[in-house]
Amino acid sequence: MTGRAWVFGDDIDTDALAPGRYMKYAVDEIAKHCLEAIDPAFAAAVRPGDVVVGGRNFGLGSSREQAAAALRHLGVAALVAESFAGLFHRNALNLGLPALACADAKRIRPGDELRVDPQAGRIENRTTGETLACEPVPGFLLEMVRDGGLLPHLEKKLARRKGTT
């Protein structure tokens, strides 16, 4: 995965990712307002393949899966942060969005071109030439992410058991 870095700070909460006042709408509408309280241009300017980078405790707050769904809907290819709130981290993976913990995430600058390798646990910053180590995504979770998330992964497994694939 290679994309441009969108860098945010510590404690980005789920209300910034999926504002509560839009929760009655479908994910396409929620996504239009993703991170608008922090960067009003983000939802319109982010491109498929881009990488969202955060500091500590990314995704804290409520367990709303729409926070990760909005990022995925916008085409974000991966999340990188110093640390993630537990429920958000699992929601991201369950929705097919790789989330990598990287102690050196704050070395990444806005607009840097990143190549993210979740299996190897490596982020190559093509802008600076630096390579950052991160926690690799375990194989069983990476398989689920590659299948598009938990539900498509389970459907694929069920189909295999039934002999339809």
C-alpha cells in the first residue's frame, strides 16, 4: 500500500471521525464529515490509498464502528498511530482497514508518501527515505483484512465449507 500521509495528533476520538449529529445517516453521508472538526478539507481532499497517521490513543471514545467505516468509505488504505483505542482498533480490522501501531508515528509529516507493509510491520517513508518499524498485523487478521473485513471473511469461509468456492 502506498499513499499520502494525513497526520493528526493524540486522542483523535470517534466523534471527530464520525460526528454524532450525522449518526442517523448512512456511511456515505457520515464520511463527508469525517474529521471536519480538525481538518475541514479532509473528507473532500483525501484520496483512495492515502494513509491516516495519528498519535497516541487514536479512536478513543465510543465504540461506534462508523468511525472506521467512514475512513474506509473515503478510501483510506491504512491507519498508523502510536497507539489505538482497543475497540476502534478491532473495528478497523473487522471492517478491512489495516491499523498499525508504530512508536515512531510522529516522525511522519503531512503529505509524506508512505509505503505500508502490515505483514512485515514496516513503513517506508518514500519522502524522507526513512523506514519505521511497527507491530505487524498477525497473519489471521491480515487474511481477514484482505478478504474485506470480518463479514466477507466469514462468508468466504462458510462458502468453502459448503464447497461453493
